[in-house]
Amino acid sequence: MGSFEATLRAQFEPLQYSAFFGALVLLGLLETVVALRTEPMVRRKRWPANFALTAINLTVLGALPLGSLAAAELAAARGWGLLNQVALPAWLAVAAALLLRSLASYVIHVAMHKVPLLWRLHRIHHTDTAMDISTAVRFHPLEFVVSIPAVLAATMAFGFSPVAIMLYSLADAAMAVFSHANIRLAARLDQGLRLLLMTPAIHRLHHSAAQPETDSNYGAVLSCWDRLFGTYRTRPEAELATLRLGLAEHGEDSARSLLWLLALPFRSRTR
């Protein structure tokens, strides 16, 4: 485990960028070949604002004083957190940390929907009236400012190891793009993958304009927490292609404006 951790740590940053941007390129190309919903003019109208938010968010994340890897290193050095207090085989400690880290993402996502102040920030993600790879990065910068402290607290409370944090970050970077991709998977492949992972078909329902469906399928990487806590929903694939996306209270044109998106949290709250 020591040599693996050293190698992973040495290559972590380029691997993280490769996982995210590699997924953007690969899945963006697949969207032109096996698209679930064909909307030829949508990219040109939506991508400028969505990818402008990407650039802003990368800058914000880079400016934050403490990241989850640094928090994991601090917890390990001080012996903080549950997993640093129990003697487990290295592989089991990593597996437990990956599960608990995914649970933390699930809980944070649920809070983003259920706490009105947090919903002000998170609703920017849901105003997109179409869904593709660019939706994966459509977040208000303040959402990261609010959510990162919760991730750091979970990292220290549970004692996630640096290896687990790095592995989860790589999986999360690629899965964020994959789950939002406008692609049609073969039925058997999708049914197999969704037993463990959040597939595009599952996550598309989370972006439905119908609130009961918006408040479902919260998982970021794994689908098990939605199944366990009763927030898992599904629809036949034929219905997903025509599913109305976005938020009913916001118009399509305004949802494509970067300035409107940045100002939305400070407008009147609507749910």
C-alpha cells in the first residue's frame, strides 16, 4: 500500500485533471454518436455559461486554503477520526472510507435540496433545461464554498485515509461527467451498472422538472444510498428521452445567462 500511495500521490493532480477533462472529451464525443436526446442547437446556447462556471469554479477551488487531501493527511497525523482509531487491514480501511465518503456526498446533496438557504445555491445546477456533459460543471461558486467545509468535517470525523480520498476524488471527477452525459447505454449494460453506480438514466430523473423526481437519486458515484434510504426512482428509457428538465419556475432563456445564474441565489427564494 505504501508504494501505491506514493505513486498515487506523485501523480494525483494530473490524474485528477485527466479523469475530469478526459471524461468531458470522450463522453462529449459519444453524445454525438449515441445521444439519448438529439438537440443540435442546444450546445451552442448552453455551453458558454456552463463552461464559464467551470472556469470560475476551478479558480475558486484552487483558492480555498484547505482541501480534502490535506484534511485526510492532518487527521492521519493526529489520529483523528473513527477509521484512525480502529485497527483494520489497509484494503478494508480504504473500502470503508470510500463507502463513507460517498455517504457524505449523498447527505450533503440531500441537504442542498432540503435546506432553503442551500437550495438557493444548488438550484443553479437544476435550472439547465437540457442535460449533457456541461451540466456536470454547472454549479454556483458559492456552493463549493459552503459544501467543502462539510466534506472536510466528514474527512476528519471519519478519518478517511489519503489513499481513499485520492481514489474517491478520481472516481467522482469522472462519474460527475458520466452521470450527466446525454448518452443512451445498452439496456443490459445500464441495468448492470446501476446496481452499483449512478448511470445517466438514473441521474437524468434527478433533473426532472417534477419535484418528486428532482428530490430523488441523490448519489454522486454510488446508487446504494438512494436504494437504502428510499430516494431511488426510475422510469422506462422511452420516457427519459422526452422528460422535461429544469425548474418550472425559471425560463429557458434566462437560465442560459451567466450573469443571471451568478445572481440567482440572491433573488427571491422559490422551491
